[in-house]
Amino acid sequence: MVTRGEVPPAQLEALVAVVELGTFEAAARRLHVTPSAVSQRIRALEAAAGQVLVQRASPCRATPAGEVLLRLARQVRLLTSEVAHELAATTVLDLSVALNADTLATWWQPVLAEVAAWGDVALRLHVEDQAWSADLLRRGEVLAAVTSDPGPVQGCRVERLGVLRYTPAATPAFAERWRRGRRLDWAAMPVVVFNEKDALQHDVLAAHDVGLPPVVHRVPTSHDFLAAVRAGLGWGTLPEPQLAPEVEAGRLVALTPRRHADVELHWQRWRLDSPLLERLGDAVHAAARAGLRP
């Protein structure tokens, strides 16, 4: 297998460009070379690795072996950019981070304000469910991730952030409409889910020994998910920072005040001697201390 010292930077950049842009032609335009030159660089890299690194599909994708080298390529790019930045070169530093939509909409906001003051840093956020964001680290697509997985991805370190609490909620009128005596009709009342990966509503229903009701609404953004529940479209589980002011204002009620789901969140980041990653981690931990349960 190739090692870091044996891989020409031009070949690594070709791999990143092909995977990020999806075609050899687009990669060639980014690198200002011909598609044939990009193909030659990828073939040379595959020859050195002894295996296929890029699936020639539409779009092109990295194979598992290619993902390993993709991580290396992005690590090299980050460290090289930081060196150029310290030498006062005109370099913009890219920060690619994975996090879930509820995190972005709630306790992560102070991180955005912190990064806004840095300058010369481009924040590239990948919104993914907290149970799946670690996959983006494994594939080398991000430098760090907010994840519910406490197991470290190879080459990464894990730091606990805190707990984001979720509670099923709906409008008072919706809750009354579906109340049957002292209980709610969980099997029949419409529900709002975020996407097909969102298991929070399923877990609530399973706790009441029922499956999904006939009407299931899919609303795949955090702000609009809250708006849908507030409009009475259905019930849904909401994170504590969103739900608390809604309950206080009387717009929503907690359907199970004593039962909730606590999602433990972790910060996973590459093990790199990177001042930028350290600085970002400090901002994330400060925001977590202010916005999450310990």
C-alpha cells in the first residue's frame, strides 16, 4: 500500500477533484489540465495502491480503498493551507463539518458567530442525521462531525459534548382532537417525520406498542419541521431548545412531559496537529456547554 511520503500531491488532488466533482472532465477543468492527464494520475495512484480507487460511474465515487486516500488528501490539503496562511499567503482555509439539522438550528449558532469573526475561513457544512454523520468522516468528506456514535472512526478522536433532549409535542388543539379519554390515539393521529433516517418518532410509537399511523408527513428541514408541528399538521419530537419557548408561549404542549429521548452527542475530529481544528473544537465545546444538557 502507498504511504503518505510516496504519494505525489498532484495524484491526491486529482483523486479529490474526481470524487468531489463526479467526472474526470470536471476535475480536469478545476486542475487546469486535460481529462487524459487526470486519468493518468488516477491510474498511477491505483497502480501504486494495487487496487481500484475510483468507481467509474456517473457520478464517480471513491471505493473503500479510495476513501482512505481521500482522507489523506484532504488532511494534506488542510495542513498545506494552514502553512500557507501562516506565511501570509492569500489562502482560504476550508472547514468541512458534518452535523444534524437540529444541532445547526439550535445550539450550534454561537459557533457560526465565532467562525464569522475569523476571516479567510470557508465553513462547509454537511447536514446529516447524528447517527450517520460518522460515515462522512470514514469517507474522508469532512474534517469533523457532531455524531451520536461514541466509537472513534479510525484516525479520529472523540470528545463528549452533552445531551440534546427530545420530547413529543403538538398544538393544544391537535392534542385535544386526538385525545380518547385520558389517552392519546397514537395509532391514528398524524405524525411529522424529518426523513427516512429519523427514528425518534418511530421510537415513541414503539413505546406505545403501535406502528406508524396512516398519515405520515415528511418535512426535511428543522425550521419547517417546527413550523409544521406548530401549524397542527401532526405531532413530532422536538429538541429542547426549540420546544421550551413554544411551550412557554402556549403554542405547543408536550405530549409525554415525563418521557423524553436523550441523544448523547460527541465531537469527532481527525487526529491532526491543526490549529484551525483545535480552534473550531474549542468553539464547539463552548457552544455545547451553553446549549446542551451535561
